[in-house]
Amino acid sequence: MALDYNVIGERLKKARNDKKITQEKLAEQLDVSIAFLSRIERGSSHINLKRLSQICEILGVSEGYILNGSSSDSKNYLNSEFSNVLNNISSEKQKLIYKIAKVISEEE
């Protein structure tokens, strides 16, 4: 799955605006230039995971939401991730994961 930096930038900008934080303030907290932050929000500059994690922490959003639009508040936010994992492992490991998940789900 290729990352769409335009979408990532849009989500970061929305999260920043929702928190009512200016680009200047966020750039200051990150110790980066406003121009760099602006390029990230426009999708014209890539962002590494360390910097993304710092921004998400300041803005109070998850990296998962910024990267793929999924929220941990959503009931099915890991469906595609689980599907990818299960499709790439042996049937024996799938059975083990199923048994573990069944035990965990019965505890709730």
C-alpha cells in the first residue's frame, strides 16, 4: 500500500485546525520551520514516522487515523490489518490466533 501524502497532509491539517493550533505554534513545538510544516500539510514533503508520531502526540490523534483514516474508536478499525496478517501466515498460525482471540473475547 503506497502512502498518499496529500491525504496524510489533509488529515494533519484538519487535526491541527480542530485543536486550534496555528502552523507557527506547531512548528515551534516540533522545532521545524513553518515552511516545512506547510509542505507536509500540502503533501509536497514526505514525513518520517518519528516526526509523524511527534505531531500526532501534540495533536492528540492516532498515527493510524493519519495514515489510513482509521480510528481506534471505530469498532472495525483493524479489520484490514488483521486480514493482511491472516492472509500471510500459515493455517496453523491462523488457528492459534483464532483460539487466542476467542479466549480474549469471552473475557469481556
